[in-house]
Amino acid sequence: MELRQLKHFLAVIDRGSLGDGARELKMSQPALTKSIQALERSLGAPLFTRSNQGMIATPFGHALETRARVISFEVGRTYSEFAEFLGSKRGKVTIGAAPGAARTILPKALSRFLRSHPHVEVAVREGFSDVLARGVKTGELDYALTNLVVKSTDENLVGDMLLPRQRVVVVTSPRNPLASRRRVTLKEIWPGPWLLQKMPDLLRQDLSAFFIKANLPPPVAAIEHDSAVLARSLLIEGRFLAYVSDLHLREEIRKGVLCPLRIPELKREWNIGVIFRRGSSIAPAANALLDHIRSVCARLPRYGYCRRMCGNPR
């Protein structure tokens, strides 16, 4: 097995065909075919099935994909780190962040970091916990800021606490009649309409568990999404319900643009932190940015809003 063969393999996985993979790699299709066949011989297993729809990965191919991505990213990171040490190239940091962390933590942390590291390139990938966990495991991300529940569900991840006991709440628009109620029940909010993240999202699974425990079916999504920006706009404009970390929409809640509902049966606090791939090393630049992130988190209030504008008690 050679590194270039893994690069060729991933190009076919990503492009879905030998022809498109060869064009991306700027090599001939017969040469790419020969490379893939050599890789299959060295592993003793078929990696693709050939069909009219293109190249479809076999179970062996899917198993190799995860390893190949980790190897590819680690090799690239090694070259980048050595170039950084030698001063011949500016460093690069790639991190992930859940929507709440991206809005409340990263702006200040990045501003401070770039003042002291003006030649470092930073890439931020915003997403929900399941997507961020995949990125960390494959090595695409140096680390990710998200809830630490995802760490406990995967032995390949480790994590450090940044913000303990952050509330998870059901929010809605002040125009929703439920917003003026002192308290509501799970049965009353069950009909929705719900804005829910696509499965297998941990928040959605957590919400479903509360309803099942109360002998109710899991809520059905009126709109299923994977966009925090879209969800925020729909919540403000409509009368939808959403189950989110209050860190995500803290400013809107503080201003009364959105209202958290008081639901005695539904109380949840999650720990927010940074997750890493087990056994991975962190480049100096990535570590320096993490120091600024920790500093911002240390000064962040646990809760920063008042719910009187929504008719709820403090």
C-alpha cells in the first residue's frame, strides 16, 4: 500500500467514477484504474463494484475510507507543521464549532488570536455535533467545539470541558401563545410545529427520549434542517418550536426576540467543550488558538438573559 494509492482511492470515492477521479488528479483513467487494482491486490479485497451509476464502495472500501482520510490529513498536517517550524510557510488551523460556540466564543477568540498570529490561516467549519465528530475522527478538523455528550458515545474521541452545565431549552417566538404561559407540559408542546435537526442529531435524540419517557411518541418535524441560520430565521418569523442549547440563541432570548418555555418535565444541562481525536497531536498554532478560546470561555456568564419579556418568571 502506497500513499499515492490512497490519494487515488479517495479521489474515486469523492468523485464517484474513475473518469472524474482521473480528471481531478490530472492523470489518465487507465493509470488510475491500474493504481486502484494494485491497491486491491495489496489488501486482498475488492474496494469498488463497477456499475452504470459509477464506482460504488464495497464494505471493504468503506472501512478503508475512514483510515485513508485520517492518513491523508495527518500527512498533510505533518508537512504543514514542519513548514511552520522552519518558517517557510505560514501555519493553518482548521477547527469545527457548533452554532452556539461559533456565535458566542469564536469571534473574540479569533480576533485575539489573529492579532498575535497574523500569518496563520484559520478555517472554521460550523455544524452540528454528529458532523463535527466525523470531521475530528477523520483528521479533517484539528478539534471541534461542541457538547461533550458526543465524546461519551465514541471511544475514538476525547474531550476537555470549556463551559459546564449549559442549559438546553425549547424556544419559540413571542407570537406563539405558549410563550405567555407560566409553564407548559410535554403533552402541550408535542403537536409543535417543530423545527428539528436531521437525524442522527444528539439533541433530537435527547428530545425524543423525553417524550418516550412520558409515554408520548417522539415529535414529528414540520421542517427538518441542517442549517442553524435557517432555523434561527424560521423561529423568529413563525411560531415554530426548537430544542437548542441556550448558548446558540442566547442573544435573541436576552432581547426577547425568542422565548424559552418553562417545561418542568424537560430539564437538561449539557457540558460544552472541545473534542479531539484520541491519540492525535495538536500543532502549536492550533494550541495557541485553543488557549484564547479557553480564556473567552472563562469570562462567559453561565446564563445571560432575562425571561420577563416572554411572560415567564425569572
